[in-house]
Amino acid sequence: MLAYLVRRLLGFVPLLIGITLISFMVIHLAPGSPVELMTDMNPDASPEIRQRLEQYYGLDKPYHVQYWLWLKRMAHGDFGRSFSTDKRPVLDKIAEAMPVTLGLNVLSLILVMSLAIPIGIYSATHPYTVADRATTVFVFLGFAMPTFWLALLCMLLFGATLDWLPISGLKSLEYESLDFFGRLADRAAHLVMPVTIAAVTSLAGLSRYMRSSMLEVVRQDYVTTARAKGLSERVVTYRHCMRNALLPVITILGLSIPALIGGSVIFETIFAIPGMGRLFYSSVMMRDYPMVMGILVLGATLTLIGNLLADVMYAVADPRLRTR
């Protein structure tokens, strides 16, 4: 197992370079450029000004030269400065948006896991009952509803009509004047709708994975043997079945790690949350190449780390893998 992990770590660097190369070429081959966005609507922008801007941003060089210069800076931890009007370092802007998105998505993931696993286990141990069919209908209703539509309905009902919850941002205008518990309650109120809606739309897939995996495990011979030995149903379910049934869910969790940072453009736009998803969307629309590349590198790195963590969690859930 240790040798396998070492090989995976050694393969990270060439794989990451390949991902960055493809990403760099794709975003540069897309129509439009930062200079065009800055000058097309300005009647005073002469060809000389456009040429100077291209030289200033380094866009006058061939693509392979631009990529090589960017790669050398990235190797030293320098992702450059944003092409936006503030000209701030890319890492500074990411560092501001990341905690917001990370907190929102971690809370949503905890809520999803706390609901999806029990629902999947109960549905598998009570298949085709009324409760199983009811939970199936419930989770698939949430899955089928468009995210933006459900978010707007909740904002209209709980925010505009009932006035129970705030509908935008992460804090109220009077946040600074509140005491500690008042600030905590204010933050919680702002997070209720985004976190709950994100959990409802993600619940169906994970609970169905858990149900199908659990149904397959409970039919295995060793489960029948465990019951024949007189073990209680609770021990059989949670000690013998659940650990093996968690393997597909672990894969999903490993692949969901990049989403914890990448954020959700829809949620963050509808609820006016200044997170990574909103930052990435605005950077793409503005052709902010350094910002886009910084976020893509972060997402690629997290994807590789997520796959590695999934392998480690496999070994924890299934002792047979530890000897490989």
C-alpha cells in the first residue's frame, strides 16, 4: 500500500503539468481577449494603445512562451496578478474567496452525509416498503428540481413572504453592532437556505449509491453466516455490511473534494455570496487568464489529492487493501 501511494505521489507532477497545459491552451484559444474587452467599447483606444496593453500583459508573445513564463512563476508559488481593475495578486483573491466557499460546501456535505447514509441503509434493509418508496420519491423530487428554481422559490417563501430568513449575502447590515451570539445567529440565518438547498439537490445521488451498494452487500454469503451465528441485526448491518457498502460512497467523497473549493456558481450568484464559484465565473467572462489558471490549478491539485484520499479511505474501510 505504501509503495502504491509513493508511485501516485510521484505521478502528480507530470499529470498536473499536463492538466495546466491543456487548460492554458483552451482558455487562450477561446474567442476574445482581455485587451479586446478593455478597448472595444472605448472609442479612444487606438491600435497603439492595444499593442501596448498586449505588451504589458505579455500577450504579444507566442503561446508556448507565455506558458513557459507562467509555469516558471507557478513553480515559485507566484500565480501573477489579476487582469481586473484592482490588479491584485491571484493568490490574495483566492485566499479571500476560498474560506467562504469551503465553509458553505463543508456544511452542505456534512448535512448530505448525515442524511444520505441513514436513508440508504434504511432503504436497503427495508426494500420496497412504503418508507422506502416514500424516501425515494422525496430524494428524487429534490434531485429533479432545478437548483436555481428551488432557490428562488425558497427566497420568495421564506425571505420575501414569511420574512423568516435573509435572502442574500453572509451577514446583515447591523452585523458589526451585534454581540458574539447575535453574530453567530446572523451567520447561521444567512447559511440556512444555501446549505439546505445544496444538500437537498445532492441527497438523491448519494443515498441511491448507498442503497444499491448496501443491497448488494446484504446478499453476500458472509452476511448470511453472520446472521446464522446469532449476531443481532444491528451488528450485522452496521459492523459487517456498512463498511463494505461505503466503498462507492468513498469514491464519490474523494471526487467531491474539488467541489468544496470550486464552489457553485448558481448558489453564489443567486444568494450574492462572494465565493470561488462567483470569482471563477467573473474571471472567465473578463478573460482574466492568471485568475482562471490559478483556480484551475487549485481544482486540478485538489482532484488529484481527492483521488489519493479515496484510496487511503478504501484501505481504512477494507483491510484487504492494506496488504497490496
